[in-house]
Amino acid sequence: MNATGICNLALGYLGQNPISTLGVDTSTAGKLCSAFYPGAKRALLESRNWTFSKKVWAVTPAAAPTHPVWVGAYAVPAECMRVQRVDDGSGDYRLGWERIGAQILTDDTPATIYVEGVYCPAADGDEAGYPQAFCFALAAHLATELCIPLTENATLWTALLKVSELKVREASGSDGSQGRSEFIRSDSLARRR
């Protein structure tokens, strides 16, 4: 599904006519979709640890940190909306770190750190890789954002908010039920023996 399709699903929730193309359609609905869609998408991507939007970046040191506690400084990758984990390459994720602004500050200075985070490209067009459940959740979320400007109907907004919450839960459950390795990363069990 593409961005226009997601916007048209949102407009369908609102009982509105579909738009022709996001960013091109000059109707009121088209202009509002163009204004609200990028922020609604980013907000929903940031709200959970979606497996389809995870990415790992290899990052080399930036400038010296200005913070007195940390010794290493690395720039947050431009397409990383939220940093989830940072590793020094050992795979144990024990590197001390903190995100402050556009920097990741660390308690050591490895030549490269590996940043796992939520990926959202600067340009749109990545929707083709989104699971269908997420597309419907995004459409419902967008519909709540568009409801008042398009319909001025607070009762409909309240109903759509419930639909949006349900769709996000469904998409999150589906996304979270994907399989993963049974490998235990921590050696805490071995140390207890």
C-alpha cells in the first residue's frame, strides 16, 4: 500500500471522498492529508518498537562530548527517529550510553558503535514495506487527526480514537508475534550455576 492509499483509507473512515494523489490533490482533503500524513506516520512509527522499522547503523565518533560524564560522542543517524540500543561491536550491549539531542554519548570510545533504532527515511515512499495491519492502524490514526478539521464532529472523533487504539493494538500484536532466535544473550544464567 502507498501513502495515497493509506490517506484514502483514513478518508473512508471519515466518510469523505478519496484523493487522487497525495501531495498533488488540491482539494481540502488532499491539502489536509499532505499536511497531517508525515507527522501521523512518524508519531505512529515512534510509538512502538515495530520490527519492520528497526535498523542498525554503524557510527564512527563525531566530536568530543561537551558533557562532563561521558567520554565518547557519536552523531545520531539522520534517519534514526529513536535510539533503542547501542553496542560497541561485542554483541553484549553493555556499553554505557545516553542520547542527548543529536548525539549519543558513551562511557568508552570504540572506533565504531552500532546503533539499533527506529528507522524512518527522510523521504516518503517506504510504505510498500509496511505490513497491512500497520497500514490500517496508520489510516485510523490519521483519520483521528483529520476528523476535526474535515468534519468538525467531536462524536466521530471519539469513536475514531477507539478504532485507532484497537487497530494499533492489533498491528502491534501481529508485529510482536513474529519469531526470533531462542539464543539467550545474557550470561546471567551461567553465572548462577
